[in-house]
Amino acid sequence: MPTNENPLTSGIKVVTSTVGNTAAGLTNTVGGIVGATGRGLGETIEGATGNAGKGVARGVADVGNGVEDAGRDVAGAVKRAGEGR
């Protein structure tokens, strides 16, 4: 079935989609690593200090989770942009 799309436009969409998907994947990976690291550090701090360090431990874990969530949101937006949506 013939398409009315300019070959140059079609090529640009493929490149943009590929770059967007790659950037989204990397952002998701980094966000996941930071989130997991934050949770791990939080557990370590809480385990080492008990109730005395519980607030700090939860704060560290929450920051890691926040970065992970933000990375997921950015990755989704980048992926949608790369797909032209």
C-alpha cells in the first residue's frame, strides 16, 4: 500500500524513534539503579543504627524512590515524543 509520506520524513521518524527509545531505556535503567541503591542504603542505615537512624534511613530510601519515579516519568515522555505522540 503506497504512503503519502515523504521518505525523508519517514527516515527522520525512524531515527527519532530509535533515539527516543534508547534514551528512555537508559533513563529507566539509571532511575532503577538509583532507586535500588537508595533503598539499599536506607536499609543498611536502619539496620546499623536501629530506631536512632530510622528517619534518615527512610529519607534516603524516599529520595531514591523519588528519583526512580521521576526517571520512569521522563523515560515515558521521551519514548512518547520519539514515537511522535
